[in-house]
Amino acid sequence: MHVLGDLVVRERRSGRPAFHVAETDRSISYRDLCTTAYKAGNVLRYLGVRERATVAVVGTVGPHPLWAFYGAGQLGAVTRFAGHEDAVDAAPRVLLLPVTDEERVAPGPRTKLATYGGAPTQVTTLHWEKELWSENPAVHPADVDPTDPLLTTGSRTYTHEDVLDAARAVVDAFDLDETRRVAVRGPLSQPHVVTAGLVAPILAGGTVVAPTEESSADVAVVGHGVDAVPEPRVCRADDVPL
């Protein structure tokens, strides 16, 4: 596996859980992850996303930020997980955020706004979920290279190769496999959280978990300065060689 899209190829589809929401006890299978990641890529391409374009995503760990990240990666686009102001300042081709935050942003004329979690109030805003479910999961024509950019913080950009190599190190260090559940307890704006929380578990065939304060998984991925978590093992920034 050399690029992010290799993690969601059709051969990896199965009924095993790829993503679990602890609050609702709902799981998304690898079949749904792979199929919807292709759909997400097609929605983004419809919105004008091409190689090296930026897709800004606002929000905590959840299915839609996950699908957007994998969809953008298949197109050769760059994802930036950020807060409202940073996302707008990045002048992305697409800005995806919760519908409750729609009126908090004023993107520039070149940015397409899309919301998830409900129908938007503005006619110019794309209803992400509606387009996602109606899209055809066709294979994207983009030719993505391991040295192409995948993830950016604004000040630093990481390639597919950077992220996947670091994810492999996390898989080895924390013994991740198909049975392991990884709770994402840090902000997605920190690249080590994305790498260890959204990529490493999928690379290993395990499960990404959107946790509650009380729930517990096998490993927790935490942000800077976090100490106490329910999980027996904790992955921190120093554990992710980016």
C-alpha cells in the first residue's frame, strides 16, 4: 500500500467494523467505508477538486470527515483539518463543516461550501449527505503518486508516503491488527492524530472509534498535553514519526 487510496480499494470490502461511534453504538463496515470513500471522491470532484487542490474539513472525528479525507486522498487532493478561521484563511476549493456552523463562515468566491449533519439553510451550500448517498461509487481517474501531498497544517505538508510510513510505525509499535480498536481523543488539526487515528487502524484492518468520555478501546490517540484516558495504551505525538 503506497497511497491512501490503497486502503479503501474494493478488495478490502468486508463486514468487519471500520469505524464505530461509541455514543450511538453504531458501526460502519469496511464495505461501507470503501464504497462511500469512492462516493465522497466523486462529490469532491464534482465540486472542482483536482490534484493538489485543498479540501478543508471542520469538525471532530466522525464518518463524514473520515470519508472526505479518504475521498480527497484518492483524487490527489490535500486535506486540511482546521477550525473555522483557519479553514477559511486557507482558501480551499471545498470547505466541509457541520451544518450548525454554516452561518459562522464566509468563504471566498472560489470556495465551495458543503455541510453535513443536516440540510443547509443557504441555497448555495451543498448538502453533503444528500449528494454522498446519491453518488455512484465509480473508480476515480486520478493517478496519485506516493510523493504527492496528502495532509497539511498550513505551515507543513505531508505526502502520502510520509503519512503511510508513519502509520506503519504506529501499527508495529502498538500491535494493531483486525481485532484492535483505536479511540481518537485528539483534535484532527494535529497531524499525528490523523495519522495514528484515521490511517493506522484502517491500514491494520482494525477499527477507528469516536469515543465518549466513559467508553474504552485498546489504544487512545491523544492530542498534546493530554494524560488521563480510559485506554490501557496511549499514542502520543512522539510515537508518530512524522
